[in-house]
Amino acid sequence: MRWIFRVLGAVAALIFLALATFLLIPEDRLAGLVADRLSATLGREVAIEGGVQAHILPVPRRVADCGRIANPYWVGAGPSPLMVADRMVLSLAPGAWSDGVLRIETLEISGARLTLVRAPDGRVSWSGAEGVAARLDRLTLSGARLRYLDRAAGEVWDLRGLSA
């Protein structure tokens, strides 16, 4: 009976330490780490702005007020960034950077304004950088606006109220 209580106590202590570690990482530092890793993955500037809060329930996650992902340099100054979001909820997988791969379990984006560009030579603004590993298990968009600028065909699409 003592061993059962010891094992249960050890498991509870490990869970407590994992949650305490998650909460003790300063919000601005974690937001900077995630933004830097996403910048390396996408090959362009990523900013997580505004307040960042930690939540434990129902799962450990971080909530950012807004975020922005820049378009590649070749898009030019005219179009908006690749993405600007009013709110982002990010749940990192346990040991998110342990093997050098950024692992995001869920990413929920509300009020996103997406601008996708296809260049005349076929390049697309939404492709990532080569040789950088990241994994996203689930992405949820709500209330999004999508602008697609196809410079090869000379077309512009503007879709509003998207959820996926």
C-alpha cells in the first residue's frame, strides 16, 4: 500500500513540476521564442504582440492578443502582411523544442486577415523556409478574411467571413 502512495505521489509531483515550469516561463520570453522559431520556419518576420497569458485548463496553453506574419521580401511593400490576427491561442506540445522541431498541438486564430500572393514566376508567399522543421497538429480559423493576389494571372480574390 505504501508503494502505491509513493508512486502516485511521484506522478503527482512530476505533473506539478511540469505545470509549474510552464507557468514560470515569462510570457514575453516564451512569445519571443515562439516568434523566433516561427520566423526561422517561415523565413520571414513573425511578431506576437499584445498581452500573452498562460492558461492551464482545459490544457496548458498560451493566449496572445494579436500576431503578425510578414510576407516575403519579394512581395513588395504594397500588400498587407501574410497574416494579421486579432487573437491567437497556441498550445505547445510537451517538450516542444526537445529535438529541435517546434511542435504546436493547436493554433486557433480569430479575426485573421490573410494576404496570399503568387508571383509571375510562380513563387508563392505562403511557402516556408527550406530545411527548418516544425509540426502543427491542428489549425482553426474563425472570422478570417482572405485576399489572394495572383500576379501571374492578374486576378484578385477577396473572401470574407471564412472559418475552417
